[in-house]
Amino acid sequence: MSLLLFFLLSPVISLAAERCHPDDKAAILKFKNSFSNGPQLLPSWTPDRDCCTIFDCDETTNRVTDFSLTYSNLAGTIPDAIADLTYLKTLRLHKMPFLIGEIPQSLTKLKYLRSLDISWTNVSGDVPPFLSQLKNVLFIDLSFNNLSGLIPSSLATLPNLIGLDLSRNRLTGSIPESFGHLVSQDPQGLSLSLSHNMLTGEIPASLGKTNFYRFDVSRNNLSGDASMLFGTSKNTTSFDISRNNFEFDLSPVSFMTGELVALDLSHNKIYGKISFQILDAFVLQFLNVSYNRLCGKIPSPWKLRYRAEGFEFDNSSYLHNRCLCGSPLAPCK
């Protein structure tokens, strides 16, 4: 082929080789142009650019399946155009401080969505109840935003949910009773993080039936009994109920053992003693029961698999209790 013929045919060849579906290209360009600074910040998103070189596309259908945009200064609200990428499996808008407004209901069009991450933005309004229409979603991360209002009980109807993070918002009210009916499809259990909000009330007793892989409700104003969340049958690895107003007897509590890595009960009104059964938590790396009303001898010796022989957690793990004694605190009388 002559050089002249190559240059004459190259636009045709380039056009034929483009994978991006026209509907997806239109949606992406509309998303860009909905922001006043979109053209400035996203100069490479152009009509002649194959969107499958920017985002992940399905090898068979060539539809965009992963729209991830992070560390961007785009200023404005989430445009409805994002929901025109109807074959998305992953939507991630992360660390976008000038993203404002409410989460649009148009997201319910994303019937194939498995992961929704809108985090570290200034999105506000309620946690939308309509998210319960995303029946294929596995993970929802709405952390580090300005969301307010109640946690919608309808989220518990999501049949495939294995991870929910609503931490670092301004949510109020109580944890929905319906959350006790969450059934994780992951044998490891469900990851639930509601920390750093303004939640009140008691933990629904029904949550004791749920197997949590990670459970974090720290830094709220929750109260009452949380003992139902413990148990040797649970495989929780990280458990944090610190900085609340929980008040219950720790004495009869049986701790998770083989999987427990981090346990934080600090800054509550928990009383009683620490069961020696906690020593069976042989992979524990972090322990804090300080600032409670505990009494009795601190269990020892620890036989931790990933710590030096004879290791003891230091006194910061136990400080400011009513009458705990034994190493690393004062000897028991």
C-alpha cells in the first residue's frame, strides 16, 4: 500500500476499529458537558475518542461497564446522563469535593450495577430509598459526604448486598429494625459501617441473627445493649462500637475467636468483667476496652499467633475503668 493510500484510508480504518457504543459515547460527552468546568478538566473526552480507551468495556458487547472518576474538581451535581450508561456494573465518583446536590433517582436505570461508590464528595440530601431498586448491587459506599436524615429501611431488601458504608455523614434516627433481616450471600458475612454519624436509639435485637464480617457503629449516640452482636459462632474480624452510650454486662459475653482482628468497646458504659474466653481470639491485633465501668482481673496470658510470646496489650487498652486489675494495670488485691 502506498503511503498516500494509507493516509486516505486511515480515517476509515480508525472509525471501523472503534469499540465505543454510540449511546455510551453520547452519555459520556453529556456527562462531561453538564459541568461548567468539564471541558477544561476533561479535554481528552472528545467525540473522536474511543470511550473504551478511557473506561472498561465488555469484550463482547462493547458497552461501558466501569465508570470510575476520582480526584476530580468537577463542579456541579451528578447529571442524569450517567444513568444512560445502562450496562454499568461499577460506578465510582470518589474524592470530588465540588460535587454537590442530591443523588439522582435516574440511577435506578442501572439494573446491572454491582458496585456504587459516591464517596468523599459534598453530595447532600437523604440516603435515597430508591437505591433498593438496584437488585444486583453488592457494595454501596456513600461515606464521607453530607448526607442527612434517616437510614432507609428499604436497603435491607437488597438481596445481594454484602457491603454497606454510610459512615462520616450526618445521619440521624435509629438503625432500622429491618437490618436484622440482611442476609449476606458472602459466607464471610456482611460489612456494615455507620460510624461518625448522629444515630440514636438501641441496636435492634434482630441484628444479633446477622453474621457480620465487619461491624462499625462508632462515634454515634447509640445506647442500650449490644451484647447480642457477639458470639463464638460469628466470624467478625473487625468490631467497633466505641464512643457511644452502650450499657450492658460484659461478663456473660462470648467473643468471636478465630477471625477477630480488632475489638474496640471503648468510651461506653459497659460493666462487668472480661471473660477469659477472649484469650481464644488468637489473631487479635487491636484491643480497646478503656473508658468503661469494667471490673475484675484482666485475662492473661495471651497466646496470640502473630505476636511475640508473652505479649500483653499495654495499659491504654484498659485505662479508666472502675476496678480492672492485673497486668498491665495494678496487681489485683
